Amino acid sequence: MRGFFIFVPTKPDLIILYKIRKMKRLFLLTAFLSFCSCSNDDSPDCSSVSNQVWFQGLKDDLDADCSIKTSIFQVVYNGQIVYYVLITDPRVNFSPRLDMLDCRGNIIVELTNDQSIEYLNGDGRDDEVIYTCSE
């Protein structure tokens, strides 16, 4: 048969495809939550972020697929309390790209891969884990 080709993925190919799918889900969830978390309240209460709808939705999404250990971190970044999601599974080797979320779930800073690595190797070492999803 001319022009017929079947791609049979190997185990490393499947792992890479799975990692890409997981990262796409996290990005889409973050984008969705930031879009849906608009509010007229100008003074969010950061102390009760765990009760916020966007935060519970983020945790629920992580719980839906816990095959890779993933954590939500809380940190003071440029004088503001922010949150970010990071794959913390030692079995996974990837280049992080952090999106910093405010108390309402809005993305306030999007770090590039290089900026994310620099942050995690510097100031990010002491960030507080406030939630972890793992098997």
C-alpha cells in the first residue's frame, strides 16, 4: 500500500505525550479560572483562599488525575500573596513555566521557562506548599 504509515508509539513517546497533555490541562485550567474569577470586590480576603471557588476548582482538577504529584504553592511575590501550580514529582523531568495567580485566581505574572527556573532555584526554594495531589 502506497502512502500508508502506522505510527506505533514507544513507551518514551507515550510518557512525553502524557506530560504534554498534563501541562496543557494545567494551562487551560489556569486560563479558565482566571477568566471565570472576575469580581467587583476590590478587597479580596487572601487568608481564606482555600474557600474560594476558583481554588477549590483547581484542587478538584488536580485530584481528578493524581498520577503525577502536583502541588499548589503560596508565596509573597513582589509584595503580594500569590499562588502557582508546579509538578513536584521527582520522576518527571520538565522545564517549568509558572503562572502566578492572585487571591481571586487571576494570572498576574507569567514567567518564561528561564525566569521560572531562576525563581525556583533562588527565592522559590522556601515557598509554602499549601496543597499536594499525589497517588
